[in-house]
Amino acid sequence: MMHTLAEWASIVLAQTPTPTIPPGIPDNVDSHVPPGAEKLLDTVGIAKFISGIALLMGFFAGLAVWAGGRWVDHHRAGRVGTIMMLVSVAGGIAYAVGPQVINWFAEG
């Protein structure tokens, strides 16, 4: 019996793997928050806030350098400002996507 590629894909994608627990590990482990986790989360939150402010400052500083360089017809300053803005935008994308990627890797 011949199946088309779409049928094979639907058969393969419909299969769900059954999770297996390695021997010696109980399957009903209760998770709890370790001591000191609140302080660590506060520190990470502060670092995330500071990095967000740095990205915004970098973008607007690049905008000012770009505008000033174009205003006085200095091409190198205009190019440096453009690069500053592009780096800030790329950093903003990494800032937005990074936590999801880290969580995705951590899930296994």
C-alpha cells in the first residue's frame, strides 16, 4: 500500500512519544522554591531593566550622531550613527527573543 508524502507526514506527526522515567528517579517529585531565589530574581530583574535602558540610550544616541553627522555633512559620523542604531535594534531583538529561546532550550 503506497502512501503520499502528506499521508506519511501526518502519520509521523500524529505519533506522540511516551515519556520514560529513568530507573531510580521517582515520578512524583514535588518542586519547591530554593532559599534565596527571590534575591536572585530581583538581581536579574534589575540587570534586565538596566540593559533595556542601555539599548534605548544606544538607539537614541545613534540617532543623534546620525542626525548631527548628516547635518554637518560628515559622512563617517552619519555611518557611525547608523551602525549604533542597527546594533541597538539587533540587541533589542535579542533582548525580546532571548528569554523564550532560553526557556525552549531548558525544556529539553
